[in-house]
Amino acid sequence: MARAGFRATPATLVQNPYDVLGLTRGADEAQIKVAFRRLAAQHHPDKNPDDPTAQQRFADLNAAYQILSDPQKRAAFDRFGESAFRPGGFGAGGSQPGFDFGQVNLGDFVNFDGIFGDVLGRMGVRLQKSGDVRQKLTISFLEAARGCERAVEYNVQELCPRCSGVGGEPDAQTSVCGACAGRGRIRAAPLPLDRSCPQCHGSGRRSTRDCTTCRGAGLLGVKRQRTINIPAGIESGATRQVQGDGSRPSVDRPAGDLIVEITVEPHPFFRRSEDNILCKASINFTQAALGADIEIPTLEGVARLRVPPGTQPGTQLKMRGKGLPHRIRTGRGDQLVEMQIEVPSQLSPRAKTLVEALSLELGQPGSTDPASIFDRLKRWF
């Protein structure tokens, strides 16, 4: 494998990608990926905060990898060299229909939240993120239906209370950071993005003595507890967001948000259908035939339900306003109770005689054997 070499280049020029990654022209896809990962970890600016050339080297690595990992770009370079990526070069002149190489735009190559975020994250290189903190919270069915308050604990980074994010001892002298001229951020030319200054951690100031609490980082990891308000009727999978209650990704950037994802446990009796509550209730044959008042559990306690005479198995009876609060209008949903008819498994001799008499009274012909009548009743109900 050839030795990797770097040279300072303007943004409009492209180095030989094989030289940058230390590869020969016969390198396969696996060798290209291994070389890029190794060199990217070695030359990443966050790992070389005192080297002003690290940003340029890292940008060259990104550009080289993008060329060699793309079969069309690699073929164009192998055929035309650097001119394939210059405005008006061979590649841009239509030598390969359907693909216009044009000018290499290094800004398009660097997507820290995409390709390089995945690659460098596996190598232990930390990249700036939004600071949002995501937590999962499991609540019961009744807590979701009625609403509740629950506490969540999570870890965040916040400004060091001793140095207020400056990174130096409170009594130490400070001066404007020479690397970023006090801005707290530097531009990784030729990349069209800013990043937190690695010298002052984004504060814009340098101290003669590091803070003994945060060791000069300006940020400190702490455990935080917040009470989350859960509105009545919340569904499983919904989120509750508390703005500004997340973590600080850097000293010069505000804290992200706390995002809590809700999981609702199933209930042994109730089920949910939009804003309605579903359940089942068992009644006996007499109650189904003659009608009855029965007690039914609801979200607010036990309530009475009128079962009309002649109720059939599977009938749904509605308890108005006993469901969940509507999400976009006032009022509540309903509770729908499915009727199940219980048939006794054992009958006394007198009960069998009465069932047989009922069968005859209803004009239902068949065997006079009470057991047979009972079997038919079981099938009906």
C-alpha cells in the first residue's frame, strides 16, 4: 500500500485520491473503506486540536473517499485524472452521457449526520449533535386514561457551575482565543460549515489555568430529574417535549430538548378504540331474556348499566360519556360493553325439567332429553 500524503490545495482542486488514502489503483472496496476509517480517526480535527492543518487533511480524506467509493467518479478519475472534476474538464464535456461530474463540491461530501456520522461514531470520534435527550416512559392504562404526572431521570451536559462554561478557574486571567478570534467557532475550510472551536470549547476565551471541576471543558455531566405532565387520553407512542431541558452539545450552543416517548401498558379488562373504551360483561340466560340492571367497571368507578330484555350474545351496549376525553373537541367518548351469555355447565333435575318445559313453550321441537336441550342452548348462546 502506498504511503498516504497530503498537500495544501485550494477548494477548487482535487488531490489524487489514491495518494491521499495511501492506496494503489488496484485497491478494492474493502481496502478503501479500511484506509479511510484509519486515516479519518487519525486526522480528525477533534483529535488534533493543536494542529491547524488537521481540518484541511480531514477534508481531503473526505473528498478522496467520496471519489473512490463511487464507481462512476472513480472511473472518471482513472481515465481523466483531476481534470475530470474541474469546470469544463473532460468529464464535464459529455464524455459519459447521463453523468456530469462538473466541479467537486467538498461541501456536498461532508454529511456529519449521515455517512461520516456512522463511520466516525464507530471509531469513537464525537460529532456535534442537537443536544436532544430522548427518554422512554411506561405508564399504566388507567394513568393514560385519567392523566398523571411522572418523574423521569436522565443525564445531560450543562455549563460548569464553577467556571460558567469558560473552562478556567474563576480567579485566573483570560484572553481572547487566538484560534477563533473570540467567535467560539471556526470554519473548517473548504467545508461550508462552522464547528465549535477546539481550543476554547466554544467560549471564545482562553484561561491561564483550567477549571478544577470540569478540567477546562466548560461542560459538566449531571443527572437531572423532571416531572412530566401526562394529559388524559394520551396514546401509546405519543411524545411529550420539554424545550430547553436537554443537554448542551457544546459551550456555545443552547441545550436541546427533553423528548419523552410514552408507552401505555395493556389493561386486563379495558381496551381502547380511538376515544372509546371497550370491555366485555357476562350475564346469565335469565338476565338476557328478561332484562336486568348490572354493575360495570368504568374509568371513574363502578356504574350501572341497563340490559334490555331479549339481549343477544355479542350485543354492544353503550354507556355514553364513559370513554376518553376527546382530543380536538370537548366531551368524552363512550364505553361499549359487549354482552356475553353464560350457560350453566351443570343443571339439577328440576332445572332440566324447567328447561325442557321452556323449550316446549317456545315451540322448539326436538329431543325431550334435557341433556340434548341443554346442548342446543349452549350452541345458541
